[in-house]
Amino acid sequence: MSYYQYYEFRTTDRLLSEADKQRLRNVSSRAEITSTSFAVQYDYGDFKGDEKEFLARWFDMHLYLAAGGTRRLMIRLPARFAKRTAVERIINCCEFAKFIDAGEDCLLDIYPYSEGRDYGGWNDGTGWLDALVPLRSELLSGDLRLAYLLWLATADREMLQDDAQEPLTGIGPLTAGLEAFGEFFGIDPGLVRAAAAATAGPDCGEIPSETALAALRKMPDDEKTDLLHRFFEGDPLAHTDLRRSVRPSEMPDISAEGVRFRTLSELRTRAATIREGRTGTGKGGNQRR
């Protein structure tokens, strides 16, 4: 191929060994390889490795960007990822995001159609994965707002009806990773800010200290001991599993008293107002150019 392509892979909870780095060097002599990453760009030629194999063997996240506008993000998650069913329920309308089973793991593959998308000019891809890496730990700890953004990306591509109801009660306040995700995939900033005008439910976002403390007091002693032992052994997933354990597990029901789910039409109306500058809702994230 004779157009620009950028590939980057990243580990989040382990370091690559020297043997790992040598195997990766055999795949590409031009790649920039560190103890946590592999990055390579092409103006001519193509990547000789297999993205899914790279994730299965070495890495936790993968980002791809091409000059024509194509963008891809893949996230490796343990097969025991507790929120997979909830995420799948939210993104079942999304044709460009899916889970792929990969042995003891599963991959969340996000690969939108790029035709006609305006990403605001040239971008070489560098710096984006730094901003997106926190999304993995947020997902593992049970935060479902990334799934909401995939639902919103589907709506932004005119693939949902106006009466479709948002899957969560909101996504506010946005984390830096969520803001970066919206920017990277070119989701209408007005829609993102409209969604963020309402706070996420108790099953998303930051976990209040009092909620965590109450959950810890109710946790069985053997479960606490297991988590402490995993921390002692340096298990990189112990922290996210602890946060998942203390997070409220039930998504709010759409018919529950006092729970307000907005329609896509309402979100679009608010987004139009935001774009016209009639409300002060703060700034979006910085573009990584």
C-alpha cells in the first residue's frame, strides 16, 4: 500500500522481556519498541504482523490510523470480564464494535466506517494511545460509559431513530480517556457534551468513598483475603477487580421511579444548542495533532 498508516500497541499491566522485544523486532526492523509499547508507521508497505496475535501474546491495547481516515481501537480484556454482557447489551445496535473470543481473553474491537468522516485535518496517530489507555482499567472496574459512547457514535452516524433512549442516564463527568475517545473517533462534540450534561448512574463513574467503604464492610472475609493476597503478589488486575467489587452492579431500570433516560432527539436538540453557543458547558478535550 502507498498511503500513510500508523500502528501502535501497548501493555498496561506488565513489561515486555528482552526476548519479547527481540521477537517483535523480527516482525519489524523499523518499529519503535520499548518495554511497554510497539509503534510503527508506513508511507509504503504494510504491517507484517497480526493484530489479534499481538494482543493475545504481548499487548493489552492496539490503535490504528490511516491517512484515508480509517481508525481502529482494540482492547484486550480477561475472558472473565464481568461487564461483558452489559456492554454487549448497550452496543447491540453498533455495527462497528464487537467482542472477539481469544482463548482466555476477549477483544473489544472498535472499527468504525470511515467514509465521509471529517476528523479535522491531518493526524499522524502519535499521542492518541497515551490518552486512551485509561479506558481499559475503567472498563475492567465496571464503568460502562465507553459503551455509551459507542451507542452515541452509532447515533452520530445516523444509524438510530430519534426516539431511541440513551442506554445509561448520562456520562458526566467525563474522564480524559472518554473525551479522547470521542475526539479520536470524531463523535459530534455537541452530542458528547449533551450526554455529559447528565451524570452517570451509580454503576458508572467514580465510586464515592462511602459507597466503597460500605461494600468493603459487607464483603466476605475470604474474598477480602484473596484480594489482599493478590495485591501482595503484585497481580496487576487486583486493583480493578477491587473497584469492580465495590461498584454497584445493577444498571438502573428504564421504568424505575425517578430514573430519567433521554431520547436521542433530546440529546440532538441540546447538542444543537451547545454548538450555537447558547449554553456554557465548558470546553471539550484538546485535539492531538
